Amino acid sequence: MLLDDKIRRLLKKDKNAINSSQVIRKLKSQKRVVVPSRGISNSIIYKLKNDYKRQDEPVLDVSDIEESYNVLVNDESIQNPFIVSSGLVKVIRKHTKNYQGAEAKARAIYDWIERNIEYGTSRRKNGYKNSKETLNDREGICGEMAFVYITMARCCNLKSAYVSVDIDCEGKKVDHACAVVDVGYRDILVDPAYHTFDIGHRRYGILTDRQVLERFNQWRRGSFFGIF
């Protein structure tokens, strides 16, 4: 179906209309299928169709999430460490879109956290923080930083899990946490708190989400001060 006369007049009247939301709203209200028409260039039609498509996109395309994970939409009464917020989705889209391959995406996520989230507790308001709170504060301790990494990685179709570390890369006994990510041909330990991608901790355990949830709810109530 051709562009109707009203939309054609709007395009001619406003030379910047292809960048405005006014035309897009008009298209959506009319439910028109846009094809090239007389007096309207193909480039303008292409731009309009792309803008229209972008405005109709969901906040997160859940088809990008690995099939072994479930997407839940809970209210705040459910305490979960892996929260997919709109802010987190914006970071993922902006900072991973130009990377191809699992390891490149895994590294890009780590690099963003390294640049943007500090280790510390000065901005803490409640108990142990989930991924959304840590992202908003731009600060967290080891387990909280791991929550951010794991959540972002899972949204990029990567398998990632929480890791409890007993003996670190230097052979020290610790109560520590980091993340693990599967890049297809091997698992990589990712430790934002130690500022290291592909770290070699000597003794550790990979926890299931059920185990993490049980611990998180204890830490949320304040019993977390041994986990740094």
C-alpha cells in the first residue's frame, strides 16, 4: 500500500521528518505498509521503515537467551540476584553488538564492568545487592560484581554461573566469589574483583542457581560479611 496523502504532505513539509517521532507515530496509527511511491525516494522509505521497526522492538529479545535459562518477571517481593533491568539491557546492546563469538562477547562484558563498576561498600543501602542494584550504584563486592557479569552474559546467549572460591590464584585461603562463562571450547573464570579475565583460582566450586538463591537470601538479611 502506498503512503497516504497526509504522510506524503508531512514528509514534504518537514525535511527532517525522517528523523522525527511524529512520522513514526503516524505510521503506527495508520497501520500502513510502506513501499516506495512517486516523489518519495527509496532512501527515505528505508529510513522510515528502520525507525518504525526500532520503535516496535521489545526492550529485550528473549530469544537471545540460552535455552537452558528461564525468563521470570517477578515483583520486588521475590529476592533474586540475577535481575535484568532496562539499564542492564542498554549496556548489553551498546557494548556487545559489535562483537562476534562467545569469547569476544564474554570479554567485552568483563571490560565494561572493569571500567564502570568499582569494588567497595560505601554506597550500600540494604543488604547484599542484586545485579540491578550493583549496576545502579556502580559499586559492589565480589559476589555482587559476579551477579552483574552472570546476568549480562546470560542475556548474550552465554552460559554463566556463580563460583565460590576457597583458594585463590595465589594459593591463599579466601571467602571469595567470581563468575564462570562457557565460551564453547572451554570454561573461563571471570573475576572483576581481582581485575582479571581468565583467572586461575586453585580451588573453587560452581554453584547452581538454587544454591546461589539460598545464600543470597541469607546475605540479603545481612549475613554476608565473610564474602568479599
